[in-house]
Amino acid sequence: MATFRTFAEVLTPDDPFLKRRQEKGFPAGFVLADVLRQTGGAYQTTAPMSGTFRACIRAVARLTSDDELHCIADLPEAPVSLENCRQLDPQTHIVMVCRLDVSPAETPRWRRIQPTGISPWPRGAPRILDMCQGARIEERVILPDGCRLLRMGPAAKLPA
């Protein structure tokens, strides 16, 4: 079954995106203290989801007949728990992650549906699910202004 989840992740100094941003003199990540200030101290926030990421969710929902994913695809943003950040220094930089995992058992469904003319992915997008290896599709919200990074890859090559 395809699963959608959100979480906050510590932005580590060796993150390639962080290095590029710092080289150019730009900040990267959310400062935990700023997020907590905006939420009134609640360890819960939201992450905006791009139209491209929501289109991926919608495609998976349509092809797996998952009503819950259909509802998620219609949301402009998703709730993100910050509970895993309780013990962190308030000056820690974090990113918000929205992740959709598709199991290897589900990916052959794309092959069966393709002849019907239903295109699961926006034109030009990677056809990651055609590989029948499962997939992980994630969007990392890097900055408060909505700067984000969309990643797609076979599930077999990604950590559990």
C-alpha cells in the first residue's frame, strides 16, 4: 500500500543543498526556534506541497484507488509533527519532508494501466514506477519562502 508521511529532519552540515546555499551566502533550512515562535510553541507545523508533488500523489491515488491519498493530493499543505525535535537546540536548522512510498508490489499496476491511455505522471516527469521496484517520492521544503527540492527514486536504492 502506498504510504504518505511527513516529518522534520535536521539539516546536516554535509547536506549538498546546504553547502551550495552557504557558498552563495544564502540561509538554508528553518531555524527550529523560529518555527516554534510561529506556532506558539506547538511542536506541529505545516509544509506547503508543490503542484508537481501533488500531481504525483494524485496519480498514485488514482491508480491505486486510494481515497485518502486523493484527499491529501487536494491539500495545499500538509501537517508536520516536530515531536522528534523536542530535544534539539533551538538554533538547529531543519527541513520539512513530505514523502510518498510506493511498494514494489504496487508498481506493476502502472504497467497494466498504461495501455488504457492513463498517464500517471505529468509529461516529461521520470517514469520511476515503470521499473517495478517500488518508489520513494519526496519533497523537501528547504526554506520558509517555499524553496523546495523534489526527489524521486526506486525504493530498492533508498534506505528503509
